[in-house]
Amino acid sequence: NCVCPGDVDTSMLRSECAQLGEEVQAFMREAANRPLARIGTPDDIANAVLFLVSPMSVWITGAALVVDGGGLA
């Protein structure tokens, strides 16, 4: 199994915005247009990983779990 994260509010994302010449706040406002109306947090991704390593996911194998707040929806 693997986790496919969308945009997550981290220093890496902020650095990428700077490299592309995009204002971080403008990027965050754009994220409000996504289905869950926000950018992801590290905890959002961690919770998905915790689910996959828990007994609750015993019947899931070979899956790519997209955790992007509906960004690809």
C-alpha cells in the first residue's frame, strides 16, 4: 500500500511556492476552492498512514490511498 498525499502545509511546500514566485497566502486562498476547502496538514497524512498500519486495514492490499482533500476529485 502507499499514501499519495496532496498539498500539505509544510516548509517544503512554502519553499516550492517561493521557488515558483507564488505567494504562500495566495496559494492558501486557492486551496479554499477545493472540496474540503483547505490545504492538508501533516496530521492528515499521518492519520492515513496510521490507518494503513492498523488492524482496521487488514483487508486492504496493493492500494494507493489518495489523501488530498478532494483535490483530484
